[in-house]
Amino acid sequence: MTDTFVSRLARMVVTLAIVSVTGFLLLHLAPGDPLAQFALSPGMTETQLGMIRHQMGLDVPLPVQYLVWVKGLLFGDWGRSFRDHQPVLTIIFGHLGATLELAGTASLLATWAGASMGVYGAFRQGSRGDTMMTILSVVLLSIPTFWFGLVFISLFSVRLGWLPSGNIHTVGGAFSPGDYLRHLFLPAIVLALGSTAIWSRYTRNAVAEVLGQDYIRTARAKGLSPRRIRYRHVLRNALLPMITLAGLQFPTLLSGALVTETVFTWPGIGRLFLDSLEYRDYPVAMGILMFSAVLATFGSILTDALYAVADPRLRVSRQ
């Protein structure tokens, strides 16, 4: 067990190292200069720009910049924003809550709707309802998230006026749970659509595979009620592979929130990441990239652990 943990930890370190090097190079080699916003200021001289570049640490070779950044990262200093000089971690945590609320709500909606669709299709294989669920899943996977967002805004906000088109609350108004839920509804639905399709197909395949096992036929031959077979034998065993999907879907939702937050002007880390790229705010962009990578790798390790807890066969094989 210890060897397995050490191996996973080593893979996590290697993955984060590759992500950091790749992200750092791509950001710094991309066109644009963080000093562009200062160069437009009236009266700005080359000497002053040089001083600002030195303060930002951009006047040294790129490998040195990377080593300085990694050293700070290891000691908990993720740097300061080029835009407002605030600590990177403070900025990220200031926007993280909005993203977690959006991604968490979307995850719950996608899991419930997708699993329900998958179970329905698996128990009615070949029926008209199963065919409709399959077509719907393919459509949801084929259409990009931003298209759904724009269509929903046009329909429910512009034409019908039922729901707000963006932001996390009414600007200038007092906070209320009802107002917050109205703003959350559209982006959560849009973000959940793609994951709903994935959950639907994955659940259907898992349940259909269990339905074809010998012990299910034996349970039917013994005269067990369909309800008991469905909940105690089918869904319970089909749940195991879905643990993996649950662990991998949440990081995916966080990355998908980038598009959704931009369309709905939701103040989360996805929109913050795009703003950081636009202003060439390297410390914030790299901070968000590494934070997301850490969440993804920890999610993978947690998924493996939960799978081992849920499946006794894995625990026996490792003893």
C-alpha cells in the first residue's frame, strides 16, 4: 500500500513539473508584453519601462525566471499580480468560491440527469426511449458550450426576460438567495449539459454490462423481485466504474467553466484566467494553471482511493 502511494505521489510530481514547464514556456513565448499597458501611459520613458521590467523580474533570462518562480511556489509565495500587485493566492481564492459554486451545482445537475437517462436507457435497450436518449446525448456532446450559452441568453433573458443574462447578482441591489439562484440557473444548466451527456452514455454502458452478467440471470431465476434486482444487484455493481467518472468530471467542469463564466460574466477563476492572458499577467495565469493541475491530480488520486474502498477485490489483491 505504501509503495502504491509513493508511486502515485511520484507521478503527481512529474505531472505537475511537466505542466509548469509547458505552461511557463507557452505563456512567455506567446506574442505580447506585460509592459504594453504601461507603455501607453503619457510621458512613459524607456528608462521607466526598464525599471518596471526589472521590478517584474522580466529582465533576466527565461530559465532564471522559471527557477525563481518555482522556488517561490515551493515556499508558498506564488508571486504578485502584474496588474494590481496583489498576492496571486489572494486573487485566486477571491474568485474560487464563485467557480466552485457554479461547478458544484453543474456537477450535481449533470450527475442526476445523466445517470437517470443512462439507467432508463439501459433497462429499456432498443426501445424508442433509449433511442431518443442516445440521440439527445450525441446532440449535447456535439454542440459547443458557448453556443448553448448564447442561445439561452437570447431566449430566456432577451426575449422572455425571465432570467438575468449574466453576473452573480443584480448590480447595485442587495444580496438575496433568490436573486443569486436566478443568476446561477442559466450558467449551471449550460455547464452541466455536456457532462450530462457523458454521464448518460457512461451509466447506460455500465448498467447494460451488469445486466448481462450471469449472477443477474441467476437472481431472476431465483424469483427475486425486479425492484430488488435493480437496486441491490444492478445499480450497486454498476456504481463502481462511475466513481472514476465522478473523480474525473469535476476537474473537467472546472476547465469548462472558463467558457461558461466568460459568456455569463460569472466572476470565477475561468474568467480571471482569460483576463490574465489578455493582460499578460503571467503570475496569475500560472497560478491558476498550477492550482487547476493540483486539483486534477489530487482528484485522480482520490478517485483511486475511493475505488479501492468501494471494491473489496482491489483491497484483497494488494494485500
